[in-house]
Amino acid sequence: MNAVIGLKQHQSTHIAASIEVAPKQAIESDDLPGLFPHGTRVYITDIGTATDEMVAAAIRIRSLGYEPVPHLACRRLTTRVALTDRVERLSREAGVRDALIIGGGLERQAGEFSSTMEVLETGLFDRFGFTDLGVAGHPEGSPEFNEEVALHALRLKKSFAERTGARMRIVTQFGFDAERFIDWSEGLRMEGIDLPVHLGVAGPAKITTLIKYAALCGIGNSVTFLKKNALALTALATSHSPETVVGPIERHVAATPHSAIKQIHVFPFGGLKKSAEWLEQRGSWDIKTSLYPSMPLIAER
């Protein structure tokens, strides 16, 4: 707590943050009203979620004054008809204008879509008034494809944004090596990719919880990093502080006016309330005014 207070006193600006919730949380949680600042991007995970549930989740998030950002897992969508129905209903019933388009895992292909680009090229997002689209980034790589394939996919998405006028951003998987994430984000320009980056960060949680989620997500480097830093069995019962990741990222952004990094995206593995309290205490969120602090160098795109 003292470290957070000290950080708040010595920094007048902080990097903005979005957060994600499970569909059931979005629909049922009594904690959500007033928990985040008004207008916060709240991502709704797709865990094989039925369209009715996803739409209901987005409607509730919108009703609470937040900006719903549903995930669309391409390989879980069975047909173009199913995709059209989901995108149209999210737009018309929940006023959704922003979505995160992800592959959804190579082993999970259930229908006619095999990639994010195939879904983007349908033209449905433009047709139904979507203005902002997120796509996945993998600073630590992926067990499903190599770095060259990942960079090629991002170049295609950048080209799509240029052709269509879509405001596109890269939203990354979570990790714990701030230097690696910074180098990856800033190195994208060298590869011809100048999309803004929102870096994934795990919110406050026990080390054991984070190891479990990192393993489930196939982030081998994060599992190794966490185990290496849990030097004793007693350390495994302690909580990880996101400041060790966010602090270096924030200092880098403040010192780099043209940084590709525009904000962080929080995975609340230790609970929504814990993550919200941490973001408010450190100054990333101002619940009282429901506005992000003014910080032109991290302006949204």
C-alpha cells in the first residue's frame, strides 16, 4: 500500500486501463455498479458463450455506464449466419461499437472460420456500425504459431485498418516481464506495424492463481518467470503486485512521447474488486469523477 501511495504522490499522470469480465459476472455480479469509471472499456470473454448470454452481458455492461467490448472467438463460430446474428444483435440490442476479435485456439475450430482475417473480411462490423476493433497480440509468442506467422497476421490487420478506416488496436495476452513487453510493443514499427498497443496485465492475485491461469493460457514463459520468482513455498501463498509490471511500462510511456503503448488491459484473476481497488489507489482510475486523468500521450485511438 505504501508503495502505491508513494507512486501516486510522485506521478501526476497514469496510464489508462480497461478490464475484462466473464459473461456470467457481467449479467449477475452485484459488485459491478459504480465499480469502474464511467465509460471504461469492459471486455466480455467468449468461453463458448451463447449469443443470447453475450448480448445480455453487453446490455448490462452498457446499462451501468461502461463500454462493452465483447470477444468474438472466430474458430468457435459455426457459420456466417451465426456470426451475422451475433454481430447484428450486439449492435442493435446492446449498442456495441467495439469488439475484440480473436482466433479462439486452433484446436477449437467448430465451423467455417479459420482465422481472424476471415471474420474481419466479411464486412459485418462496418455494416453494423462498429467503429473500433481489437485484435490479439502475443509478446511471449504462442504454442500454436511462430513469430513470423504472428507478425504476418498483424501486418494483414494493419492493412485492413488502412483499407476500411476501422480504428484498430492490438490487445495482448497477459505477462510479467515488463521489459520484454515494452521491447515487443516498440519493435512492431520495425516490422511495419504501427497499430496502438494495449498491454495485458494480471491484476492482484496469489502467485498460485497466476501460475494456474498462465498454464491454462499456454504462456510458458510466464509460468517460468513466476516460478523463478516464487523462491520458497511460502512465497507461493503470497500475492503478486502488478506494480512490478505496470510501473516500468508507465515510466517508459511517460518518457517516450510516441510510444506504441497506449494503455493496459487488466485480467482480474484475483477478483474484480481487488483489481478495481488497485487501479483506483494507484491513480489509473478516478471513480469519483469517472474520468481518466488527462494524459495526451496515451490518448485513445
